[in-house]
Amino acid sequence: MDANRYFTAMHNAMSSRLPGAQLLAAVRLQDLCGNDAYLEVRRMPGEPCATVCYSTMGRRGLNFQLFRKGWMLCHNESGQLTGQFPAKAESLLEDTDFLEPRSRVNEMVNNFIKPGLEDLCVSRTSFSWGIPVDFDPKHVVYVWVDALSNYISALGYGNDTYHDYDKFWPADLHMVGKEILRFHTILWPAMLMALDLPLPKRVFGHGWLLMNGGKMSKSVGNVVDPVILCDRYGVDAIRYFLLREIPFGNDGMFTNEALINRINSDLANDLGNLLSRTVAMCEKYFGGTVHNVAGTEAIDTELETMVNELTAKVTADMDDLTIPQALMEIFAVIQRANKYIDETAPWALAKDEANKQRLESVLYHLCEALRVCGILLNAYLPTTAPKMMEQLGLDASALDLTKTTYGAQQTYTVHKGEALFPRIDVAKEIAHLKEEDEKRKAAAAAANKAKEEAEKKAAAPAEESTVDFTHEEEIDFDTFCKVELRVAEVRACENLKESKKLLHLTVFDGERERCILSGIAKWFKPEDLIGKKLGIVCNLAPRPMLNGKYVSEGMIFAADTADGGCSIAFYGDDTPVGSRIH
């Protein structure tokens, strides 16, 4: 970047940010690292102390202070930034619910803020990919400045093309991985504060998925292919396991045993079994159609209350991002409905015609519980929920969050379908998955071994060269230019009875055919050369060979190989015959 432009930009920025301030001193200098620097000392009206405004242009890029709000920042003796932002950042994290879970707060404050925030360059010169800095083509914008800005620029901030910024910003929630929290909770707020823009309301840093006690790694082989799991068990089953099994915000352990047991217990035994039993009894006892009939007993009221309270509980859990708890609430109703079947014993009621109305009421209560649970499960099991509605005789429009009140559906005409989640034989499945895991680990080990061997080979000292480095007498450029090198096409080629060493080639140089004898018969067959384009020296004086029987009118290009062989560089079809070789 042009230093004069940099200093002018600094002065103008500081002047605009501190209107009315008296300029006491302005210094252009270099810091200890040799970076261009600019320092101004200003005093605001009515203030006894002066303000030091300092900015550098580091060798790696532009100092972040160029974009800091108010220019009310300076460096202490340790080179750390002091001023308003570090205190604001610490307060934002510790005194508000801006970052969750709280364990992440301690990490950000103790690791990044309390040790002292350092300058951050907002451009890079070590690579070329990225958005170019308009005043210096050698710089590109640091990817995290670019990426974070997309949150608002994608909504239309700063452009006249679309205008969703006012509608959607500030975001209610940033959901990010814990490894990029520093960028979202320190850098991103700094950028927004500098622009006087509102911050996102919350940032939530989720954990990692662990396996065998550590992070998943291809090199170690402790990985799980999600595509294979989804193909085998269904996307909904995998999604449910991850949301239900792992405390949100914490690292979670994955094991095949835990996955299968969760599928069997919750999805197959509880949800799938409840739907299957309910639909089967509706068809068996009422031809598939049941109504909301008069008469409610205490046990019915208990189930109704649980269903009516469910939506509020799930909503509160989702607002708090306690997703496993939300699923536990839904499945508590499902489990209660299963127990309700055992307590009411519909098969016993069916034995007496006098109990028909009571039997219909029981089955209706079960259908209602399934309907409401299906609506709430749609967010977590988007493939399964429509299947539930279909078996209850409803279409996808029934998956409406405004219709979770008990009794909203008065009549059901059910249709039995396939099992939502067939029960899995645990022993056989674990054995199969273990076998697949061993295969993946073996493949990973083989790949690592091959990589290590390749690295060793690359690092090994090079074998002694067999290349002949005997040099010819030095020539000047004008002499070299006298050698005419062109591309020629081999029109014919044959072995010679008179020599086992020589091949007789007829080549076309773009103007005429000529004969060339070359000692390459040991390594090339005539048919290997016919039709190929190669390089020749075409202004070499004709040379009689084999007692004058043949005259060679040039030479072809050939090189020795490490094993004592010979190689020829051939030209592609797009190279015209007769082209000059430079």
C-alpha cells in the first residue's frame, strides 16, 4: 500500500471520528518490526487528558485498528491493545446471555480477552485467493472478515439490490461450532460495534462428535460414514440419535451400540409400536374409523392434560436450546400412551358390546396423542411424521403447529402401513458394524503406511545421478541461432539389415520428406514411431552412412533415461508439422 495514501487515510479517519478535537501532535514513524505507523495526539474539548490514536500497516496486511470504532485505542508497554473494546467484549460475554453455553464464555474471556487483545490484520498477502483490497492488488481481505460480513451483506446491507437486512437483522441466534467461537464472539462483535450496528442476540457454540474417546479422524480410522448409516437406518433415525443422545453444547460420544439401542427403545418399541398397535385396533374393532365420543374417565383426563401441556414445554425447551429435553417431553407422552393401552386394555373391552363406546373413546385418545406428537416430531423426524399422519388417515397439511390442542381432530379413518422403525437384532447388527469398522481401520492403516513410505522416499537422499555432465565448448547466442529446430512427422520407419542399432526414418518437415538414420532401434519399434511428431535438427549437413549406401539428413531429439534407455518427446496433434522449435 502507498504509505502517503495510508497516512492520509489515517488522518482523515481520525479527524472524522473525533470531531472538534484539538490536534496536538501527528507523527509518521516505523515500529520495531519495520511497519509503517501513524500516531496522533488529540484533546477533546473540556477533557484534561489527551487521547492517543495509533495505527500500523503490518507487513502481512492492514492493521485492524483502521476499522476500530472511535479510534480511541492505543498500545500499552507490552504491545497489547487497551481502550474501550476489550472491556465491552468482556462485559458482553460475562454479564449477558450473548454466548451459550456458559462454559464457552470462560474459554473466550480467559484465553483471548484477559491476556490482552492483539491487533488483527484484515488483509493478507501470503496467498492470492480472496476478495482483493481495492487500493492495493497485493492484498486480499482476510477470510474471516469476508465471511462474517456475509451475514449482513447477504441480507442487503450496503447495497440497493435487495432489502432483507431490516427484516432479519439482528439475528436471533448464531449456531456455530465451538472451534470458531473466537471469530463470532470477539471479532464479529468488534466489526459490528465499529459500524454502529446491532449484534446478534445470541451465539451458541455446539460441541464435537467423539468416537472411541477422541475426535473423529480419517488417519486414525475412528470415523463413521453418515451416508452408510443413513442408508442403513434412515436419516430420521440418525438425526434423532444425535439430537436425543448428546447434551446440546457438549461433546458427544458416538458408539454403534448406543445408536442401535436408541433406535430400538425409542423409535421402534415406543413410537413405532404405539402407532402400529393403535392403527391395528382401530381397524380390527371399528373398521378403521373412530370418533370423539362422549364420556371421559380420570385416566383419559391425565393423558389429555399431558398432550395439551406438551407444546408449551417443547417450545420452552427449544427456546432454551435444550433439544434433548424437548424430545424427552414428547416421548414421555408417547410412553404414557403406551402405558395407557396396558391400563385400559382395549382387547378386554372389545369382548363386551356394552363397552363399545368406551373402547372407541380409548382408541380416539390414542389417535389424538399420536397426532399431536407427530406434529411436534415433524421438526426432528421430517420423513417419519408424514408417514404417521398417513397411517392416521391425515395428509401433510395436518402437520400444523397451530393444531396441537387436544380434540382438534374429531374423526380418524386409519390405514395400516409399514413399520416406522423395524426392530434391529442388536447382536447381529453390532457384529456387522464391527466388521465394517475393522475394514475402515485397515484401509486407513494401509493408506497411512503408503503415505509414510512415500514421504520417506521423498525425503531419502537422491541416488547418484547417471547423467553425463561432460560439457561441450561454449558457443555464443548467434552461433546457437544458426541451429534450425523444427517439428517433423514420421511418414515411414524400418529396420536396416545392415545395422541392428539404426532405424531408417522418413520424416516430413512441412516442406519435403527427408531420410534420417537414428541409433534407437534397441528401444523403439518402427510401428511405435510411424505417425508421431517429433523434433529434428533440419539444417545439419547431410552425412553419408553405412559405406555411403544411405545419407542421413538431420537428427531427431532423444534423451538418455536413468536405466540406460532412451526417451523421445512427442508433440500433440495440435502442433503443425514444420513448426519452429525455440
